[in-house]
Amino acid sequence: MKSITIILLLLAITAQAAYPQETARERIEQRRQAEAARNSQASAFGTYQSEDQLNDILENSRWSRIIYRYIDLSKPENAPLYQTETKSGEQINLFAKIFTLLQSGDIKAYEYLDGRELFTVDYLINFAELTDRFGINYETSNVSEDVQGYYLKEVYYLDTPTSSLRVLPVAICPIIERHDKYRGTTRYPLFWVPYTQIEPYAKQMPVILSSLNNSVRGTIDDFFKTRRYSGEIVIRNTTKPEEVKAEQDRIEKELTDFENMVRKNEISQTQQSSQKPLNQSIRRNNRSTGINTGGSQTMRDRRY
């Protein structure tokens, strides 16, 4: 009888010991799943925020225009995109950062569709399929070697509350170039990333913003937001070089003319606003000193 009691006690103790361990494992797994869900929601929020912001601009602005540019990394003006240095002194460029974030699942990328962008679940990029399709060996340190440029989608719009011209980056698409002795050089767009997804990381990537003045420093986000990049407008309705150049020049002139017009209006409104307090001050001073701008005499000057 005693042996049976001892066995039952041991079984009870073993069960009590095993139960907390199982519960702890469950809690750890629940925390892991909750963290993964939060990361997924945050990444999705960046996508939705980008789309919602663009839709809001297009619907509520008095004037807006979407422009696609090709940013050539061989141009000195675009050097910050491939000569980025981290706080620890480690060299990492924009594509290497995007690639690492994509590999770890911290951001999401979407299929490049010719002529449109759909940032939906149906067009999410699978990282393994992406590397296989383009022959990218992510285990090597030169993952950005073939990336020679980016497509940048930007929106120009007239901000209604301030009547000022704003330009925002909407999405970015890395482009690799492959050389063939028969077909020459061919550009292959990899994927689209909404800018709102990489924006938090771009703000933490310090760069030298000017190729002429190394004292002008900022971040990758500053580089995009202040439009320090050099990028030609992408033309899709023709492939003839002379027609492409003419269309690029025409659109650039329209954008420049509109921006100059907005700036002139801003300067004019600022001058008018600053002139009003000055005129009011003059009128108050005239009343307080008894000055009559009509030329009549004051009481002190009169003779009776």
C-alpha cells in the first residue's frame, strides 16, 4: 500500500513539474506569434499608409502629377545611394539595406508590373523565388553589384492648405543590368517597395549629400525628400531616342514652369502679408502723434 502511495505521489509531482514547463513553452510560442503578427501588421501598415496618402493627395489636391524617373547610379549626384556609411563605420548601400530587410521579413516588396503598381497580397514577392529568378546569390557580400539604378515613383502636388508645391517619393524599384553580346545591355526591374516601408530605415542611414561639399551631411531620407538625386523622366509611349528626349524636355519644362509660378505667388503673398502690419503701424503712429497726412495744421501751430 505504501509503495502505491509513493508511486502516486511521484506521478503527481512529475505532472506538476511538467505542466509549468509546457505552459512556459506555450507562452513563449504565443509571444513569438504575437511579435510576428505585430511586425506583419506594421509592415502592412506602411504599405496601406503609402497608398492611402497617395490617394488622399490625388483626390484632395487642386493639382497633382505622378512622375517616374530613372536614377542612374553612375552619375556623381546619385553617389549617396551606393556610398552609405553606418554609425559603426560599416559600408552599406541602399540596395544592400533593402535586400537585408526583405530577407528578414521586415519589409515587403511587390511584383514589378509594366505600367502599374499593385501593392496587394496577390503580388507579394517571395524572397527565395526572387533570388532564383534573377540568379542573386545573397550569401555573398556583393548582392548590389548588378544594381545600376532605380525607378522612382514620385508625386508632385499643390498642397491645398498652404498653396505650396510638394514632391514626395511614393515607391522605389531597384534595377539590375545584364549584358549580352547579342542584345547588349538590358534593364530588369526587380520589385517595387513603397517608400513608407523603407523611410524609417532611410532616416538612420547617414550620407554625404553633396559630391562637391563633404560638409553637407544628412540621411538617405533627406536625399530623397530634398530631391538631391538626378533622374531622367521615364517615357513609355515611344522608344525613339529623339522623341524620348523631346518628351522628357517638355515634361521637365512644364514641371519647372509650374514650380516657378507657385514660388512667385508665394513670394507675392509673403510681401503683401508683411506690408499690411507696416501700413497698420504707420496709421497708428499717425493717430498717436496727431499727424494729419492731409496737410492741415495741428492745434499747436494754429494762431488765433
